[in-house]
Amino acid sequence: MYARAQTWWTILRICIEERLVYRGDFALGTLMRFLPIITQIFLWTSVYAAAGQGDIRGYTRDDVIAYYLLTMVGRAFSSMPGLASGIARQIRDGEIKKFLIQPIDLLGFLLLARIAHKLVYYGVAIGPFALVFFLCGNYFTNGWPEASVLAAFVASLVMAFLLGLFLEAAIGMIGFWFLEVSSLLFVYMLFNFFFSGHMFPLEFLTGYLPDWLQTVAHYQPLQFLAYFPAAVFLGKIEGPELVEGLCVQAAWVMVFFVVCRVAMRRGFQRYSGYGG
Amino acid sequence: MAFIEIRGLQKSYRVYQKQEGLLASLTGLFHREYRNVHAVQGIDLEVEKGEFVAFLGPNGAGKTTTLKLLSGVISPSAGEARVMGFVPWERTNEYRRRFALVMGQKNQLWWDLPAAESFRLHQQIYAIAPTDFDRTLGELTDLLDVGKLLNQPVRELSLGERMKMELIAALLHSPEVLFLDEPTIGLDVIAQHNIQKFLKHYQEVRRVTILLTSHYMKDVAALCQRVVVIAEGQIMYDGSLAGVVDRFSTHKVLTLQFAGDQIPSDLDQYGELIEAVAPKVKLRVDRTEIPKVLAALLAGHTIEDVSVEDPPLEEVIADLFVQSSEQAGKKSKEVLAVGHSGR
């Protein structure tokens, strides 16, 4: 057990060091992500002014901006830049062989590498995040949620990280069959943009979708990447609904974990059958 | 049972065939033609513990495929293999802790980090005890003289230095079997020599079993007692390096030095003229004809000096490759298979 923990720690440490090699580029990329906030504030202000009503499906303008800020937090956990394309590239150029030859588990390695990426990211981003939340504090009209809601929020963020990881890793492993996954990834990103709630709260879709799609939208996995944690924080999802939401999210994490495992096993089989 | 045992090992791939041009690309979306490439066609081989065996063969002969099969990266189409009793493509962790594969053209180290970090990671992955790790790393860095380079990012190392680091990474867990695929490819003569010297020393001290593929005859001559010549996925020869010449060279090279400044003009009848700079001549003569040719030459001309030599090893091997691929070409080993899109 101790040896295993040490292995994990070494991998984590080395991944962190690797992330820090190109620190200038990394810091710049991280900071640039905060720029769109300003346009979002202008955008929603004019949307609400044009609509001429105080709230849209239960969200005031302040709510929507607070929601947007919270989805940024959610996405800081769930987005996995370069993961799927990285796996597909490793398959294409044969680097994936390493995981066949050495006694190391690909999925475990990816998990640790991503934790390292995220830790480094938070290390750099925590300053700007704190500043933005301080400056935009007024948009959170209800103030801080109570401790139990905050705990649920944190749990949903952790699961959002795992879900994002396994989902994108599964897409990357399609590379075992198709070698190039970039267009598939593009389609995924498109769906992700809408159905994760990154663009606007998912409530805004109600009324525009047919009933059956409404049901699908209610249970689909992408919402847990951004919408769900934000809605929990804002108190839009409470009580039994909140518990159900967390259970559905946990179920999706499990589903995509299994999908990843199966895809990896089959993929390696195929890889070793066809070439390598 | 032998340390490495291979029986009737075969590996075929299906390769997509695309004709040139846009139209072909479009039809390729719906209907694809595949060609079956038989990379390894029934190899039988036994290697004992502590042997240093070289696989020789032209590009595409099946050498690398065989090493990939033995290291479990790919699984065979037919046949079986056991390495230390393990079936490689089952990829048990127990097996993976006991061998290493080094590919000259592939990089296993972390590109942006110093090699020392990659080594540390290997220590963890292979569960190497700290004392063993320190000792082995110390020995290897001394032998390869790279102690000063350990903390330099891998991307800033020269090709030769990087290869040394690759070797260290592969040997840290003291593998009992080592597969080396073109370990000296692209290296200059000095770097090649250093790697050879190291491998020779390491193998002698540790008695590891090594299978090596290489294009450089010098690698092979310096290192291996046993040579396996592979061409077109089959074993053409298995034995000592000197034996290759005995077995496959059909000619010898006759060097003659005539008295005076002139060389006779009728030398063509004895063999193929390779070089003629008066008064010296080099002739390629059929092996069986040597006594007769020599007798005739000595009787008809005044000769001051004479020597009979085997042709250079490279030449023999090159001839052998050409012969074997011609033979295989006759057998027409490729079968066209037609299938629908999707691999």
C-alpha cells in the first residue's frame, strides 16, 4: 500500500514538474481564460434589457452572471484540454506501446497526470479566480450557501473532474479504431458547449425541446460538467432532487469508467492484433 | 525448456492499399482494398540463457516484428512463444518486470525533463528497492559516462547521449532478457563503438540474454556469437557469423601482383575483374574453381605475390538478402484481399 502510494506520488510529482517546464505559456493561457467574463456581463445585461423582464425561467441577470462564474469553476475541474487528442496521437505514433511493455496501468497514469495538471492550474488560477469572485461578489445575491450545499457542490466538482476525465479518455480511445478523432472531438465539443450548460443555464432550454428530449436532457451526462455544480451552488437544485442529481452523476462516472476500461482492453487487443 | 522458445510463429497484417489521386480517395471511402503482409512466416527458434543473438536482415524482413511479438506489444496470427516460461502477449506484470525493450527510433524518456526524473519513475513502476536503484544507476552512469548529463532535459541531449539514457532506463530493473531494436541507428562511429563496448561488457558481467537487431555488421561482429539471418519473415541461417561466409559466399577474392608494369589482357576467362591497377589485379573467382585458376595463372604468368580471401561479410550478407528476396518473390507471398471500409 505504501509502495503504491509512493509510486503515485512520484508520477504526480513528475507530471507537475513537466507542466512547469513551459510556465510562461501556461500562465498566459490560464489568465486569458478570464477575459470572456467581461463580455458575458455586457451580453447578459443587454439580453435582460431587451427582454424587458426581471427574470428568465427563474434566473435574474445577476443569477446568470453568477451562474456563468460558477460554470467557470466547474469547467476548471471537468475540462480536459488535449486529453482525447493526446491519447489518439499516442496511439497513432506508437508511444502507447510503453503501456504494453511496462507494468503500468494507462488509465491510472492518465488520472494522476490530470490531477497534476489540475493542481498546477489551480495554483496559477487561484489568484485570478479569487479576484474575479471578489469583484463580482455583488452578483451573488443570496450570499454564501449553507455548509451542506457547499459540501454537495464540492462533491459534484470532484465527480465533474472524474466524469470529464473518463469521458474524454473514452473518446481518445476511439483512436484505437479510427486513428484520427479530431472531427469526432469537434462534434463532442459542440454538444458539450450546449448541454453542459456552459453557454446558459439548462433551464433556458425548457419549452424549446420536445418532451422526450427534455427527459434525455434531464439525465444526460454533460450537464454534470458545468451546469449541475453551478445550479447546486445557486440553490436551484435542492433536497431530494439534489441527492438524485449526485447519484446520477456518480452513476455516469462509473459508466464512463467502465467504458474506458473496456475500450482500453479491446483497444490494446486490437492494437496488438493489427500492428503496433 | 529453452529460455526463449519460439514455435511456428507467424504474424500477418492487413494493410490498406490506396491508389494515387482524388478519385481513388473518394472510392476508398466506400470500398477498400487490403493487402495481407506476412511479416513473420513461421519462425522456430530456441535461445539459451545468457546468449547474445543478432537478428540480421534487410528492412521489412520481420526482425522488429519478431521482437515486438516477444515483448508482447503484438500478438501472433499463429504459433507460440515462451520467454522464461511466460507467453509474452499475455502481458502479465510478472513478465513485464523481467524484460526490457529498447527501440533505437523510439523515445521512452520524458522529453522535457532530465533523464534522472524518468529513472525515478522507472524505479517506482518496476518497484526497484532504493539501494538497488542507487547502485545500478551509479554503475550504469559510470560505465556510460553520463553522470554529468543526468540533470539536463532529455531534449537537450545529443542522439548518442539520449541512447545511453534509454539504455540506462531499460536496464535499471535488471531485466533478465533484453530486446534491442537497432540500438545504434543514426549514431556516429564513436557513439556506436561506445554503445557496443558497453553492451559487450554488460552482457559478460550480468549474463543477460540479449536479442539484437541491427543493420550494422560491426555491431554484430563485435557482440554476437550467434547470428540469425531473417529474410521475408523466415529464418535463412542460424549459426556463427563466420559460418555465414562459409555457407553463403560462392566466391573468393583473388589478389595478384604481376612482375613488371603490365597486366595480362586475358584475365576475364578466370573470373570477374573487380579492380585492375597495374601491376595489381583483383579477381572474383568461383570457390570451386580456385585451385584450377591459380594453377593456370601461375603456369602462364610471372606472379610476384598472391592472396586468396573471403569476400567482405557485408557483401555476403547483401547477396544473401538479394537471393532470398528473389526466391520469396517467386513464391508470390502476397495475397490480395478485398474488403469494405473500416480497418
